[in-house]
Amino acid sequence: MATQYPYPGATTIGIRGRDSVVLAAEKRLTYGYFVVSKTVRKVFQITPKIGAACAGFVGDMQSLIMGAKAEVNLYRYTYGREPDVRTVAKVLSNYLFSSRFLPYLAETIVGGFDRDGGHVIVLDPLGSMIEDDYAVVGSGAEIAIGVIEADYRPDMGAEELRELAIKALKASAARDAASGNGIDLLLFKENGLELSQTLPL
């Protein structure tokens, strides 16, 4: 009988509102039925106005984010300005697609602000990019997306988005054994990072 490969669980969220974008994830790292860590960070700031949130193997997440930060620094040096959200997402997409034969095992949500306003872009492990008002990836996605779809409105303010992200992660942690142990949250506004918060779950 074939044994299922133990893919790490997670719940990771990105939501766009009227004047803000929130990225959030819980802190538990599992491997099969074993909880490896209760303090893993899956949400990262890449530029003053853009961040990424990941689900999957932690080493792959960290490698992708380090590569993206290096490419962003080169972009700043070459063009003398900050990259757009779609540019950061495309950098990550290129890394993912170039490794498609030995893929990074990570799903990623890129969110933040640029000259065109707020954006949330979700990437699969092969680099496909889809922009939406909200996205959820990871083993707890089915639970969290139901909570978000029930309450989401495009005109939601920053505090409403923050509360919705926390509500969705709490619902996921209550039902998904691979999610839990706290919440990391980044809240971006037009002027940059407004809030970086770690909360109990």
C-alpha cells in the first residue's frame, strides 16, 4: 500500500479592502502527524509596501523570499524606483517556473500597494499568477475561505479586514489539525506597512 507523502499543513490568507491589504498566517509547522514547530513565520515583508505569505515547506518559502528580496534590490538599483506588486509576484513566478522539474513545494500570496492601488496575487507551486480580492492557500483553506466569502465586502476598512483575517484563521485552526499556535499578520496601506502583529490563537 502506498504511503501518502507528508506535506506540511498551513492556513495562509491575503485580503484586499477599500484602502488596505492584509496578509496573515498561523504559526504551526507539521510534518505528517508530527508538530515540528509552533513558532514558524510564514508572512514576510519584501518592500516597504509589499509582502508575501506562504504555505508549504519552510525551507522553500525562505529560499523564495530571499531570492525575491535580492531581485528587488537589483530592480531598485537598475531602475531607481520601487517595484509594483505584480513585478514582485512575477519575480517569484519566475523562480517557481524555472524550478518546475524539481518544484518548490510552496504556495504563495503576494499582497500590497503600488501606483495602481492595492493588490492580492496568488501563485501556485509552478508559478501561475491569479489576482483576486482575497485568496487562501494551505491545508486549512477550505474552512477559511468559507468564513471570508460569508463576510467579505470590497469596501471593508483596515480594522474590518484585520478582524476578518483573524476570524478565518481561528475557524481554520479549530478544524484543521495542521494549523494553529498563533497568528502573524501584516497590514499594508498606501503609505506602506501600517501594522505588523503576532497574536495568540
